[in-house]
Amino acid sequence: CGDPEGSAIWTYFRLDERALVRVRGPDAAPFLLGLLTNELPLPGPTDGAAQPSVRAGYAHFLNVQGRTLYDVILYGIQDRGEEVPGFLLECDSSVLGALQKHLALYKIRRKVTVEAYPELRVWAVLPSAPEASGAVPLQEKSDVVTILTRDPRTVRMGWRLLTQVESPALVPRGQLRDSRDYHQHRYRQGVPEGVSDLPPGVALPLESNLAFMNGVSFTKGCYIGQELTARTHHMGVIRKRLFPVHLSGSLPAGGIAPGSVVLTESGQVAGKFRASQGNVGLALLQSEKIKDPLYIRTSESNQVALTASVPDWWPTATK
């Protein structure tokens, strides 16, 4: 899949920091619905194929206080011989065990099997240029070894690919790139992913732009942590959000510490830094202060300037 002549239309990234949990059984759907912020993606029609097409969704698991525990991309799958759909949950690999324990805590007597699913690798596929995404569309496909589907969070995040092989042959004119480039891309788009961006028990889902990323349903049945999320939504006031930020100045050798206070020019607190890759990252900022000159004090004498931006794919009302 390499493209030595430089004519690559797609770039793809192996995401070793992502892992999969498989949830299946007669009670899999109602079990997950009671824990997730969103409806479940069910497999699509077969269209004459041996397997139904895969549908992906995005959601958070919350604690009882309504704060995010784990962000997941969900894949609805219909295994051969299974009467009801099952699901693959893509999560941060560092919380794979914690997510399994969380699911086991609520499993009780339900007919559900929860297990790690290391058979498939997770890849991200992005167009190498904005115009490329329409030039050579990828073919949505699912079979025993491959799942290829659009990233459910935003069109800016391209496609998700799950496959057993080391090199994704489904990507025509594709070029393998370092995963750090993927993280820089999603930071520029303001897309959080994993525990560095969404600290478990700290992040609030709507401040983390869950609604913008198609990750919450306000009409589904009850789920753990729903009360605060629903109340915040119906009040209609979200004063802080995760914004993409560009860093300029002398960055510390070890990077900026998560949770570092972001200040305005006059010394007022504007928010807190979350995470970065290179000179781009995310910060939780008061919306009314994002146009102010912002900085983080990294030592007694040094500071790093932050420039916040509003992604162009966000709803118009937020800009």
C-alpha cells in the first residue's frame, strides 16, 4: 500500500493505543443501552453480501455523577450463526481492563458475554487532501476479517478500519503514516480521543463536545449518568468547551503538564490545558475568553502562548 511516487490519495495510521472489546449475547443491546449516552449502531442490510454492512456510532460511558469514564466507537456486527447483533467497542487500550470491569459490574444476570478482542487491529484512514475524499471513495465492507466504515464523529475524521492484516490492502493509493500525524490532525479538528483528552471521572460530556460528535441521544431511555447531561442540555448553557489550540513559544522538553492553568493576558483564569501532540492540542476554555491572548506559565520566567480556534465543522451557532 505504499506510494513511493507521491500519488497517494489516502493516508492510513495504525492505532496501537486503541483496543477492542466484544459484547455479544441475547441481552447485549439492552445491556449497553443502559450504560451508553447514545443509541446503538445496528448492522445495515446485506445488499446481497454474505455479511450485513457494519454501522459505527460514538458514545461515552459515564459515572453516576455524569462525568465521562470512557469514550468508545461502537461497531454493530452480525456474526454468522448469531440471531441477534453483537458489538465491538473501540476504546483507549490503557483502560481495556477497566472497561471490562465496568461492564462486568452491571452485567448481573444478563445473557451477555464481554471479552477483549485482540484479533483485529484498529486503523484510521484519512484523505491526503480535502478534495480527495470525494475523488476515490472507499468501499464500505465487512466480513470475517475486515470492517471498514466511516468515522461516526465527523466527516473530518475519515474512516475507521479494523483488520487482521498488518497492511490494509483495502486502501487504494494509500500511504502509511506515523500515528503522531493522526493525533495532530484530530487535535486540529478539536476531536478528543482517549484518557489523555478525556480524563476519567473529570471530563463532562457536553463540555467535551459530545453532542457535536453525534455521541449523545436526548430521546433514548435512561442510562448511567443521564440526569446531569440531560439537565445541562435543556438549560442550554455550556460555558466551557474543549477547543483546539496552537502552541507557540519555547515548549518544555517534557511537554506541557495536563491540567496546567491557561491564563489571559491580565492574569485571569481562562481554563485548563488537556493534551497535545507537537504544537497542537486541546484545552478546556471558557468560550467567552477564547479570542483573548492566552498563555500557560511553564516556569518562573517562561510561558507558552495559546491560540484557540473554533472548528469549521461545529454548528454555526457556536462560532
